[in-house]
Amino acid sequence: MIRKRVGQWAVMAVAVPLAAAGARRLSQSLESRRGPSRASNLLTRGADLIRPQKARRSRFF
């Protein structure tokens, strides 16, 4: 039972972020070649649904 949970955690920790990054990159390459389309918008929305981009914080040193 513990092995199953560790395996599920590994999938969520590694495979899901990689899939989101791949979908986002594919969307950007489609938009650069053909312009914005419904497919590229759906890929971007799907990637944001899986793993939203982290907000960038401005640092004041």
C-alpha cells in the first residue's frame, strides 16, 4: 500500500509538471508558426489548469 502511494506521488511530482510544460511549449510553437488559434488556446488553458505559472515576485535588495 505504501509503494502504491509513493508511486502516485512520484507521478504527480514529476510527470504532471512535465506534461504541463510540454503542452505550454507546444502551444507557444503553434502560435509562433500559425498565429493564435483555438487549439493553442486550449493547450495553454489546459497547462494552466494542470499547473499554473508561479507569480513572479519583485525583490528589493
